[in-house]
Amino acid sequence: MMAADLNLRVWLGSGADAQAGMIVPYVQSPAHRIIDYRIRVIKQGPSGTSRIAQSGSVDLPAGRPTALTRFSISIGAHDQCQVELLIFSQGIQAGTYRFACASAF
């Protein structure tokens, strides 16, 4: 299966009015489209491993940043945390994006 080239802009941000630890994945598309997404977050540290998984569909208006979801995570000084975002368009994988959780703060 070939990946779709959607020319998406994808990044992590923090909620504008959110508490510390809030992560918001954003997607911006040059053209209107509906995408499906899967998000996996893995945090590892001295206290163990935590996992978050979410999925859904979102309608992306052309040229407008759109938040896919919002979630909160507490990260300690010795924790490692990664967000993996998979995007699909019409059942075809359009991209895999990986971020350190800290890039959102």
C-alpha cells in the first residue's frame, strides 16, 4: 500500500488555557479533507510505563489548524515520553509523525 501525499503540517502544542501537561496535536491541510488518526503515547520512567491510545476522524478545513484531541500527561524529570501520530486518508496511511512529549511544552 502506497502512502498518500497530503502535504499536511503536523505539530504538538499545549492548550491555550490548559493546565501544565496538556498536549494538543494539530494538523493543517492545504485542501479540505477528512482524515482518520491514531495517537499513541508512551511514557517510561522510574515509576513504570504509561500508555495512552486514541483514534478518530476529523474534518480539516483548508488552511486552518485543527486540534485532533487534547490529553494531559504528567512528566517527571527522569521520564521519557513519545507521541506517535498516524494519519490515514480514505483508508491509506498518509503519514507517521513522532514527537517527544516535551516538544509540546
